Amino acid sequence: MEFAHQKTVSGEEIRQLRKKLDFTQKNFAAFANVSVKTVQHWESGKKEVSGPIVALLKILKEHPQLKDELMIPEKKYPLRLKYFCGNDLCTIIDVDERNQKIFVKNFVSDYMYRAFGRNEKPDYRDYEEFLESRCFPRTRDQMKLMLRELNLPFYDPFLIIQKTQGRMAEDNFWIQIEM
């Protein structure tokens, strides 16, 4: 099978696209998932570069907006939750608990993998419901035993997620909390 893209790129082509995207070598290395030394080697080398970077450059030339779509924004509020499916980051949720505000950025287009599904503008109440959906229900039999196992004095979805990462037996979703 053949594909309509070049097989190699020059170091100069890499440098030009990196600069067009307003990436430093360090930022481009992070985006391409390689070391800074690799980017420096590509850009200073006389040999043509081959491999997956060639396809990535083709995609970035055609869709430079991917840089912004994939960039993790600076934290807007003191608390950040990263919602994953396996190793894939699906949604970032920044939370201001005191003022009951949230900021959400999705990194997937499939609603099934987004923390709030089709809801593009979730509010604080939606956030609270989301937390509870990643825990065992309040009405669960033997809830007190489960809380004791988690060393928690009462039912609090956020505290439960801190202990369990919001992992459920029936799916691969989980939550990383950054304070």
C-alpha cells in the first residue's frame, strides 16, 4: 500500500515548520515525543530525516491548528482533574470550588470519551454529578464498610476519587487530581 506523502524531510523543512508553528526546539520535541537533542540533530544534520516524523510534519502542514487543539492550557483554577481512558487524556477540568466555577477542555471528539458527554458548557452542578458518577452510589448496600475500607469518615465523591482515581470495574476511565 502506498500513501501520498514524502518519505523523507530535510532538517531545514523541520526547522521552518517548527518556526511557523511558533515552537521552540524544546516545545517541538515535547509535541513530537522525542528528545530536544533529536530535534537539534534533525535540524543541524545534512542527511534527510525519515520515520514517523515525516507523517507528523505532513499532518501539521495541512492542519496547523492541531497544535492548539492538543496543547494543554495553563491552569485556570486551583484544582485540576485529568480524565483519562486508559493512557489517553480525554478531558481537563479546572475547578474553583469556592466560587463554584469550572473550565473544561476536551481532547477527543467522541462524546463517549468526554467527561461531560455532549454537554459543551457544563456548570458546577454538572461537575458534582460527574464526580458522583465516578464513585459507588450513595445508596449502595454496605456503604459504611466501603467507606471504612477507604479510611473515609463520610460519603464525599471527591475524597472517594482521591482514593480510587475514580476507577470503576466496568470501564477503563480514571481521574488524576492535581492540586
